Amino acid sequence: MQYMPVTESMFLIGETRDQPMHVGGLQLFIPRDGQTAADLADEISQRFHEATDIAPMFRKRPATPAQVAGYAAWTQDEEIDFDYHIRHIILPRPGEVKDLLRYVSQNHGALLDRRRPMWEAHIIEGLQDGRVALYTKIHHSVVDGVSALRLLQRALSTDPEDRSGTAPWSMDLVRRKRRQSAKENDKSLLGTLTGAAGSIVDVAGQVVGLGPAAAKIATAGVMDKDYVAPLQMAPTTMLNQSIGSARRFAAQDWPIERLQAAARAQKMTVNDLIVAMCAGALRSYLDEHDDLPDESLIAAMPVSLHSEDDADGNAVTVISVRMATDLASPAERVAAIKASTASAKKVVRGLKPLQALALGAALGWPLAFASVPGFVQYTPRGFNLLISNVPGPSEPLYWNGAKLDGCYPVSIPMEGLAMNITVTTVAGKAGFGIIGARAQLPSLQRILTHLENALAEVEALPPA
Amino acid sequence: MQYMPVTESMFLIGETRDQPMHVGGLQLFIPRDGQTAADLADEISQRFHEATDIAPMFRKRPATPAQVAGYAAWTQDEEIDFDYHIRHIILPRPGEVKDLLRYVSQNHGALLDRRRPMWEAHIIEGLQDGRVALYTKIHHSVVDGVSALRLLQRALSTDPEDRSGTAPWSMDLVRRKRRQSAKENDKSLLGTLTGAAGSIVDVAGQVVGLGPAAAKIATAGVMDKDYVAPLQMAPTTMLNQSIGSARRFAAQDWPIERLQAAARAQKMTVNDLIVAMCAGALRSYLDEHDDLPDESLIAAMPVSLHSEDDADGNAVTVISVRMATDLASPAERVAAIKASTASAKKVVRGLKPLQALALGAALGWPLAFASVPGFVQYTPRGFNLLISNVPGPSEPLYWNGAKLDGCYPVSIPMEGLAMNITVTTVAGKAGFGIIGARAQLPSLQRILTHLENALAEVEALPPA
């Protein structure tokens, strides 16, 4: 049995049939020379089934599966039923990308079984362009987006000739990583071994500091007009409805170089540019549905608390960003977003991880009540949607020689937060994954066109 | 808005993530001459997508989707999102029947979205034997097994040349049935139109009679040793555990003529023979797992309350049958089962539908508490598993010329009732569908071999 911190159990307690709390990833691979899509899919399936020495993270499940408070501990399964966890299907003709996105939409709404380790891996063939897709699903109590990307990274290789490709859950990968770390620093192996006990001690140490940190937040809220204080109200929009369990998924990528160039010209970060793209796109989308509010949308952005030596797992807090969707001028919008993210970051930077986590919890306060049916309609909210930007490795990556050609996160809509936008930058591409509640957000795929238009608008601005 | 009787809402209130309350059907079709499996699958998909005039049953959803008491009404959706409800996939190589059963297992554990009409239709290609499968999933609050079979029947034709094949939800089918009924009996059209209001009146009329009926049950319980009275305790076995949401599905069929011959020889009904097959199979299965109890297993068997002129929907109660699994001798077991089912039926026969329903509710009393986590471990139970036998049409059936070659029900495991066996007799075959909680019932497919052995044992008995 292993201690379960509240940052993990909150995703179990907050889960309902209408807001499953798993994150997903969709990756596309190009078969290597001389390999058909069927060959690659069978190779992935075979290697996955052979990876029976499974890392602890993929064997753990809640010790008390029922949906009541008190998920105090994890337990470990010794045997894993691959027939359940590994799924292999072929898309019907014509096998367009939209057929793939439909499959992901249909499967992302289904809850994971709590009586077994909470993950699934879907190997998907049948794309007419000859690529093979891998859709993975893992519970948010087990990993956050940053950890999921680290798992992805360690299952891939920068070497196209590397033929040691295996499953993301293989203990071989953990051992490879440890050997690498041991070379770099003899202490980190010790760090891995004592990690669990160590982090409890850290938590205890940091709780003491919470009072002054809260004071710091309060000060920032009063002093700085760009800072979005916790408990502030965001406008009500179609993004903020009660939702069903069905999902709609849209995805597209942009060259990271293009985003970097546009950001450089405006003296903003890529993160700010992503917010600006989302702001422009949401203005258009809401306007199309006659639902653009007079006040700005407020986005919550998770910020990773990972340090380099971190063990796998969750460590994330949330900042609030005023998206300036009330401003029609792209130039004014960009300026307002830069000011808002800079201010929010200042507050978080001065905090220790647990303190920042507490701030995140404060910003996310309506979520605590979201699983009470109907409650969302009567609750003021701090923000309209979650936007995440999860940076990954920039070099080209390969699985057993098959090139990674796209990588799209599939995140979590919630009660009152019907849309989630997550971006991941991997191997030179920024992959946008937009997941929404199906019935509540019609024509979600239009966002993709609006994102392109919003990027073009920023590119058309004179340099800052 | 439409009145929702407790016989429907109980399936919504009793549903949890670990016991989804939908029933399923798996049908296998042989493409007609000159048609490939892909042709047939595409034809099914096309006809399904064209069937946009949708019968009310497939447009209704709970007016209050959240998981609280008070599902007082149904509401109707005008637009149906076929991209969500109709799914089309191809199984990976080699495309054996076990790959199909795995797909059904994986998908049967997923909850249906309550914010939309609660059904899905999966068109499945890729079987190496060239057949095409149709797996349908519909919430038990909408239909029971008998109604589901009626829906199946009306979507199929006894004429292999009939090319009017359409979706089970098509209004064309409702109209065809009405025209047919009108020919046979002018009154039945009126019956269909006034059905909803009419059934409320019936319910009111029958509630008055409940007191005497309950007395009748009590008398039978005292007078007749073969009658299983409500609240009697069934032994505790591995079938009676707390379950997870993952499922395992096994299916096989036997020629109905073979079952009829064996039943005739023992002067028992086919229903009794099915109980005897299940009893022998469960004896072997539990024995293999060192879990055969000293006392007999008790099966609950739903009995349809449908009359000929009934509207679609639920109307079912439950009788209890002592399965005589404590008797090693097949001859003694057959005799004990005959006595037990005959006695239980006598009680139900004398009751009006709602009274029988109340008896069913009494027999099923632990179900009312089953959704309280952990409760099942401390509750005495009235029975060990549900066995259903749902008779269908006996002639060969075709969908647009493709012959129905197999029909297997996929039912509902519950907290404390980890296994469900449902049998359907259609087109000359008795299709057994065995669904179980995946983690709790290992090697479930062994039951299929045990069923064959149990049938052979009965066949080997001297005629009664």
C-alpha cells in the first residue's frame, strides 16, 4: 500500500459518469521503409504483449475502488490482463483522419475500471494515408500531462535505427532511465528509491509556509490589476454548461518554428502566443454561436511543478489568465494577454510547490462542487476553460524506426467546463488537442480553422 | 414529457459505474451470394445512416440525467447524432470469434450517455469466416430482453429476397407493424395510440389487488417445499462478489431441435432443460475454482409479462429456481429442477402483471442496496445468478438478404451477481450469452464446454 496525496485522490473523488477524469494521448506514426501499416500495428501489438515486466505506475490501482471519500492508498496488481488493456482495431473505409478522431471521441467518454490499473492502449490501423495511430488513456490520478509526455519520450528514441521499441509501461524503460541518471549523477538513484517517503516529508515542511503565501496572493490581488484573483467571476458562456459523458475531439498541428517566429516578433512567449491563438479562435467560435460575452473569457492554465529530478506522477498547479476576448483588435488582445500571464506568473514563481498547488486549488474552487448535479448552474466560476501547454522534446522521435508524425493530447471536459484545449510541442510540431462535451459544443472542429486565422492575425501585426 | 414507471426508472437509479444497466445483442450475418463482408457492412452502415425517421423509443432519454432519485419522466430528442450512436470497426487479424467476443467484452463495460437516447449500434467486420457482426447496446430502462428481440424480429425478414432492410430504429418498421396489426385487428391501432395513458390506468387498477396477492405468496412459501420464498438466503459463492466495470463475454449456440429432443425425453420444458444445462455447467465451473457450495445455487429467472398486444417496453418479473447444484446425479438434478420451476410458476400464474412485478421486486430485494459500496458483502441474498430464456421467432431470418446465423444476448452483471446467463432461441438455434465481471470470474469461457457436457449428461439419461 502506498500513500495517496490529495493531488491524486482529488481526481478520483471528483470523477462522475459525466466527467471521466482520464487524460489521453493520440500519436501518429509513419511505418519505416518497407513496412506496411499492418506490419507496424502488429509489431506494436506484439511488443506491447511481450512487455510483461510492468512498471509500478501501470500496476497501481485505488485500494478502495468505490466512489466514496477516502482514497487514501494505492495498491499494486501483480497480473495485468492485456486482453483488457491493449485494444487493436482497424478503421472502416475510407480511413480519413476524421474517422480516427471519431473513434477517439467515442472512446474518450468511457470511464476506466477502478478495479484494475487505470489505463488503456488502442492500436489503430486503417488510415488511408498509411500511418498507424496509438491512442492511450490513463487516469489523471496516476499522471498529469507532463508525466504522460515523459512516458512518451522514454518509449521513443531519437535514433531511427534503434530497434528496442517496447511498451510505455515496460520496466526496461525505467531501468534504462535509471542507468542514464546514474551516469549523470550518482545521487539520483538514491532519490528514486526513497522518493515516496521523501515527498511526504516535503509536504509537511511546506504546509507550514502556507499562511504567508496566502498573504502574498492577497497582496498581488489588490496591488496588480492584471492579476486574476481566486474567486473572481468569469462570464457565463456555452463553455460553462452542465455536460454529458459523450465527447467530441478535434486535433491539428502547426510547425513550432512558425509559432516561435510569431511569438518573437511580438516579444511574447510561445505560451502567450498559444493563449492568443485560443483567444482569437474562441472569439470567433462563440460569435458564430451568438454567445460572445461582453467581458473577457478567463482561462486557467496548469503550470508544471516538476523539477528535473522528479519521480513520475502529478505535480501541477493552475494560474488564471484574462484572455482579452472582449477586445476586437488583435494588437490590443496580444498586449493584454502578455500583461495578464506575466502578472500571474510572478505570483506562482515565489511559491513552493505545495503553496502553488493550494493557489491552484483556490482558483479551481467551483470544481469541488461540480459533481453535485445541477450545482454548476448556480455557482459563480473563476474561469471559462482550461488551456494547457505541455512542452516535450524537440528532436525527431522514432518507435522502433517508425517516425512520430503527430502527437495530440486528449484532456478532460468537466461540469461547467465543457471545453479543454491542450497543446503539446513535440519533434518540431505544436499539436493542439481540443476536447469538448459532444452535445453541448456543436461544430467543435471549426475551432481548428479559427486557430489558423488567429495565428495569421498575430503574424500580420507589426513587430513589437 | 412522458410518465416513467418505476419498472423503468429502477434501472436508472440502480446504475453505477461498476454495474452499467444496459442490455446488448450480438448478431452474426452471412453476406448474400456475391456480396463480400465489406459490402454487407457498408450496406448496413448506409441503410442505418439513411434511417433518419426515428421511432420514439430511440429518441427518448431521461429528462433529468443526473444520478439522483426522481427519474419521473422521459423527454424526446428531435435530432440524433449518428456519428455517436452508429460505430463501425474492423477487427484486427486473424479475426477469430474470440476477437469479436473481446471487442464486445471491452465495449459492454462502458456506460451509455444519459444526455442522449441510450443506445449504440456497432457494425463489426474482419471475421475470417466472412460473417459480419452487429453488436447493439440499449439501456434496460428502455427495453427488456423480450422487447429487444421483438425489435430484432421486426428489422429482419423471413423472405431472403426482401431488400427493404433498414435500421431497428426506423419508423418504417413501426408503420409496417401497425399496418400488419390493423389488418389482423382493427382495435390494435387504437391500442398503440392510447398505450401510454392506458397502462397508467392498468397500474392503478392492479395496485388495489396487492394485499391478497402477497398473502398468496406467503401461503405458497409455507405450503410448498419446492417454492423459494422471497428473502430466503442463497449460498455465498464467487458469483456473489462486489464487481468492477470490466466485462468478459462468452457465447455459443446449440440447435434448438437438440434441446427440444432432450427436454421431451425427460418430460420437461426447454426452459427447465436450460436451467439443467446451467446447473451442470456451474457445478463444474465452481468446482474447478474450489468454490462449489454445499447448498444448491438459486437462480432468478425473469418471466415476461408481455401479452400479445403489448406496446414496446419493459414488462417482466422474476421467479426463483433451486438449481440443485448440490446433487451430483444428473437424474436427481433434473427431477429437482422440474419440481422447483413448476412450483414457482404456479404462484406467478395466478397473479396480475403488477402483482407479479411486486413479487419479483421482493425476490430481488438485495438489488435495492447493491449500489451502496461494500454493502453486498454483508447482505444475505435471495439468489446467486440471473438466468433468462427469451424465445424468438423460429423461422430463418434475413436482413436485406443476408442470413442471420447467430444471435446472442449480452446482459447485465451486478454487485453481488457477477454472472448473467441469457439464452435466446431464434431461427432454430439456442444462443447462450454469458456475461461476467472480468476480474472476478476468470476463465469464464470454460462455461461453454461445461454447458455442452451438461447437455450430453441429460441426453444420456433414460427417458422419464
